[in-house]
Amino acid sequence: MSSIPVRRLSAGIGLRLPHIEEAVATSPAVGWLEIHPENFLSNPHAMELLDQLAERFPISVHTVGLSVGSACGIDRHHATRVRALIDRIDPVLVSGHLAWATHGAEYLNDLLPLPYTDETLRVVAAQLRQVQDALGRTFLLENPSNYLGFAGSTMTEVDFLTALVERTGCQLLCDVSNVHLSGHNMGYDPRAYLDGLPVDAVRELHLGGFTAEDDEATPGAQVLIDTHASRVADPAWELYAYAIRRFGHRPTLIEWDNDIPDLGTLVGEARMADAIAAGAREPERSHVGAR
Amino acid sequence: MLALADVQRQMRDAVVGGDASVAVLLVGGDRPAGRLAIHQRHFEASLTAAVMGRFPASSWLVGANRLEAVARQFVHACPPSAPCIGEYGEGFPAFLAEAAATSHLPYVSSFAALDWHLGRVALCTDGPALGRADLVLVAPEVLAGVTLTLQPGLWYAHTGWPIDDLITLYLTDTAPEAFHIEPQDVRLEVRGSRGAVRFTRLGAGDFSFRSALATGESLEAAALRALTADPGFDPATALGSLLDSGLVVAVPTSPGGVLS
């Protein structure tokens, strides 16, 4: 496996099951791979193939099922299963979402929004500590894609994430496309959002495609849906360049989960991310050189 | 602001049950209930697609539109209990048995169960199998009481319909214009590994023996079951056949020792 420091990795791709045999056969030219453990825990054959890839690529484990925001607690059985996978493949990063999905004995298969209040902060902070203890890793928490907020929220999402970093030692996965999409949907400035995040805590960036639909909430307007079903859109690329200037180089991932294209298209998107990141850093270099 | 648990109960009722009363707590656009529909649609569409993806042969049998309508009812009535969505849907065959849309197909539940397990065992991975020579390492005095560990990609089903013949029409794309199906006593062994699957009909004795072993019964107990089902059952021949088929991956040799 590559010995490049995680922080310096070139862009990676989300590894989805339709591509896994081709990835084993061809070792695509990307810096790293990210998996959803939920796709592998019930698929021993895919797990066997993942073992081979883990010998060649840095792997990131991005869980969608731990539900750190559920008032009923995290899914401890699932955390145990994810821990076993982590111990097996030794990933370079472990991450998940600021959201909730579990309600009692039901898993709702969505990343549902949280009210940003003192109570929620206490609940999520306690559960993030449980997650980090259960997984034995620092957990990177991803900012959600928002269509809704709560009138009763008493703090911004950025303040909420920052407080979680301070209280738990967790770090952040900044999904740049989510920032763009949520800024559009909820009416805030995406750049101001990025400016507010604690730079040192941001360890990974995500980019994914979204879909514009008529907004049932506001006639004549459009809402952006986080479908991961298309190429990264230009406004998200522009915001990504801004994020690189703000945070510096960070391992960046291309996510594509629906209407999945051929592997080469994903590799092309990853190369685009590398090119944009390199271009975004040029002014910095020129500036430094002129001093 | 309501307590977090109350907010989430209301949100759950909106997503699963369609009760939008939580919308008064929300912001997003001029009419937040419109945005709530995004989550409601995602819940239904993503899980319905997951169920449909696990029952391709049932979709062929029942018709995609009809099966999808039942799958939509299923996801609202029986949401997943865990995040590994690949494991979701095991209860769907039983749900189909009760659904009005498929009540004209008395074998639909058995057929869907076969469909489900074909998909499940295909994802399993065979381990190295033990052979007849390995079994001589087991002390004769403990052999009757041992429990064998079989390959993970196995499923045994006793049904009243020739669902194997029916699903073969789907798998080989050889369905005739009309197919007459009559009740029939069928005992199936379904085996899969690394993407490949196959199913075999077994006689009453072998079926009882192998299915009992698969549920963790001892060799002696499995053989007694088989003899009850078929007085002519020969345990030694059946055990040899089981080993020759590569189905045994581990056997305890003595208390605390395991041969694998």
C-alpha cells in the first residue's frame, strides 16, 4: 500500500459494489477508496474482494448507519460490526454523518435533520464519544445536506459542529457539495459557512452530484437534492477551490451512489478534483514566493 | 422546543406514516411540509428499490408493477431494523403471502423465499472443505455426538410446490406461454458461493439429515431424524456423500479441539 501521508493523498472515489471486481482487476488510478461498511457487512464475497483492495489502496470507512443523533442512542450492535471491519482492513479514516436514522427498533434509511439546541449537543457529544470508544478511532463528522431546519434551533450548524469538535475531539469531514446545496436550500452563504469551520479539524472533503427539483415548499423556486447521481456541478467545483484555499490540501472524495457510471468516469472526476485543487493552491504559492 | 425524543418521534411518524404534524416545528422554504416530502419520498423509494432488488425472480413471476405496489406497503408496515439494507427484506415472502395483490398465487411466498435465499447464498464464500480422510481424526466414541460446521452458503427448504422448476424458467429465460403448476412435495438444498448458486432436490432422509445438521444438531440426532423420515436411510452413506459434496468445513475432534 502507498506510504503517502493521508493528508497528501490525491483524490479518491467512493467504491460501490458494481465496480468492485473491476477495481480489483484494474487498480484504478486514484489516491484512495472510501467504502460504506453497510454494503460489506452483509456481503462476505465483497468483503473478500475488499481485503485485496485494502492491500493496495488506503481505505476510508464512511458509515451511514451509526445514527449519532438518535435520541434513543447509537446502534451498538452495528458499531460492533463496524469495529470488526475496521480491525480487519485498518482504514486510514473513519467517518459518518451529523444526522439520525434510528428510531427505536426501526432504521429509517435516511439522514434526518437535527435541531441544533443544547439538548441535542449533549446527546450527540455523548454518543460521539461512545462511537469513538466503540470504533477505537477518531471519528470524522460530516456536515449534512439540508432541506429543512428547526425553528427552535438555538445555534448555527457551524457553531454546533465546532462545539462537538471541542467537546469530543472528533474531527470534521466537510462535504463541499452539501455546503453548496444546503446554502441554496436554506438561504445562507456557503463561503461564510466554510469560513466558520475550524480549519485544523477538517480532515477530509467530499464532492458529489445533486439534482435540482421544483421546490414544493416554495412555488417557482428549486430545491437541490443530494442524489449523488451525476457529475459534480460547477458551483460545487468553485466552492471546492475556495475550500482548498481555506483548508489547504485535504483528501478529497468523489461520491456517486445512484445511476452509477463506469469506473472511468469516477476516475475522471477524481482527476478533475486534483486539477482544481492544484489550481486553487497556485495563488498561495505565488503569494508565498513573492514574499 | 420539544424534547429531542419527541421531535424524532414526530419526524418518524411523518416519514413512515405520512403524518406531517411535525412540519410546524420546521423551517425551509415558504411551506416546510413540502420539503418534508423529500424525506418521505426517499424513505419509500429507496427501501422499495432495495426490496425489488432482492426479489428479481418474484418480480418476473408477479409482475414488476404489482410487486412494487406490495413492496411499498411492506416498507411502511415493516421498516428495516438495521442499517445493512442488503439484509432487509427477509420478511417480505411472508408479507406477500398475506397481500391481496398476490393472493391468486398460493406458492408466491415459497417462491419469494427461494428468490431471497438464492441472492443471499450467492454472496457467501465457501471455506476449505473437509474430506472423508479428515474424519478419521475424530475419536470414534465422540463421533455420534459431534456437531458439524457446514458451508455458510446453504439453505434447506421443504415446500409444497415445484418452485425450483418455476424459478429455473426465470433463470434460464425459458418461460413458455403458459405453465401449469401442481402442488408437489419438494425438498431443496440451495448452495451458493462467490456469485454462483445451484439447487438440488433431496430425498426425505438426506433432507432431514442435512437440514438438521445445518441447524446445529449432532450427527446422531440428525441421523435419527432422517431415519424417522425415511426408514431406509443409511447414515454412513449420507455422511460420506455430505463430505464428498464439500459441505463440511469443521468438526470437533475432542472437547476443545476443532478440525477445520
